[in-house]
Amino acid sequence: MKKTIFITGATDGIGLATAKMLASQGHHLLIHGRNSKKLDNVVTQLSGLLTKEVNQGSVQPYLADLSVLSEVKALASKIKRDHDNLDVLINNAGVFKVSEPMTPDGLDVRFSVNTIAPFLLTQQLDSLLGKSSRVVNLSSAAQAPVNIDALRGKTKLADMAAYSQSKLAVAMWTLSLAKRNQGNGFTLFAVNPGSLLASKMVKEGFGVAGQDINIGAKILIRLACEEGLENRSGQYFDNDIGAFASPHPDALDTSRAAELINTMNDVISQLQ
């Protein structure tokens, strides 16, 4: 069954590899990027796959800087204008090392892009996500307890600390939202797609070539499209072991998750 699938960060790394595989299967793809030239190039690549292999499906580009929350909201508005439903939302976009860690909104870019932007997108696109829809959120093997002041932009962190905290935060809000949705909402997963895959982020951050990027793409597609996973909603998939696994204890702490979500909602409301 062909699906309408929105992928953030689809011009590089795991996002691009995932988009290529899904294009070859003939799905209707909404792809996001923050560089117009790269986005146009990816549209050309994916359109070629659609034409050559299945002659169906479509590719629609969306440009936005997810570090700026007003652009995140504008992105969601464009998608709601263009589409009546989404079968899958893959919140893939992420950052690690950057030259300027603070965004124009006064937030750490890792928390803004990795944590708050996907949370806001999921909120804003709620009306397009039915009971059969899925949201796949990229976490990481690198996870550390969240400093709420750092999430607010009041405390600066080193690159690895900010990244690992932002990725635990993803798992926390994913599992919490899935629990609220239980029985009458869309399915959500948090996933570590695999450690040290061959993405630009890994090359720039760790100076290594990394493992086959398709390892990550394949698990994203499985979680997005495989039948019968609805009863796994709210679970964490660790692709380093190839199975659903116990998340970091903080992801199961309802009080910590509530504090995180309340803080994100507060940050979002202050920036409106």
C-alpha cells in the first residue's frame, strides 16, 4: 500500500537514504531540507527513482530551518494546506556540532532542532495523523539526563552533552505522548537507528567514516510501514541490538517527562 510520508532532514544521511528507498517503492514523499539547492537536487534524484522503477508516487519539497520555531510552524501550515492526511511522519532531522550553538530564538540548536522542532511538528500536524498513522522519532544510543535550564537556553552545554540530552528528551516525549494516545491515537516510536552510521554528522563530529547508512534507513522504513506494529506504540527500538529494548530510565519517569513537555510548551508559547 502506497503511503504519504513526510521526512525531515531528507537531503543528507539517513533521511536521504530512507527517502531513496521509499521513492523506489512508489510512496508519496514530502521531503524537508534547509538548503534550497540541495533540496532541488534531491527532488531530481528521487523523481528519477520514481520514473525508472515504479512510475508512480510523487515527491514534494518543503524548505525550512528547524532551528527557528516560527519556520517550524510555517512548515506545518504549508503541509496542512497541501494535504488532508499523513500516513507517516519521520522526524529525522538532527544536528550535533555547529559553529554557532545558539539559535536566533536564544535556544541551544541541538535542543531546538533535535527535540523541540519534532515535538512542535507532531503537535501542529496532529489533525492529519489518523489512528493508522505513525510517527517515527530519531533518538540515539547517546542519551543523558536532561538539564531543563539548558533546554530553555539558559545554560550552555558542550556539544556531546547537548546532543545526548536532546536525544533522551526525544525518547521521553515520544513515550509520554504514546501513552496519552493509547487506544485512540496514532502510533509513535523512538528509535536509535544505529551507532556511528556514515552520515555527515558522524563524519564531522567523530572523524570516522561510519557504518553503512542503509542500516538506519531500513529500520526507519520498517517502523514506518511494517504491518502489525501498532501494539508496540510508545516503545523504544535500539537498532544496535536489532530489537525493541528498555529505554533510559528517565524515558519512563512520568514526572520528568511531564516537566520536559511543560517546558517545551512554555518555550513554544513564549516564542509565538
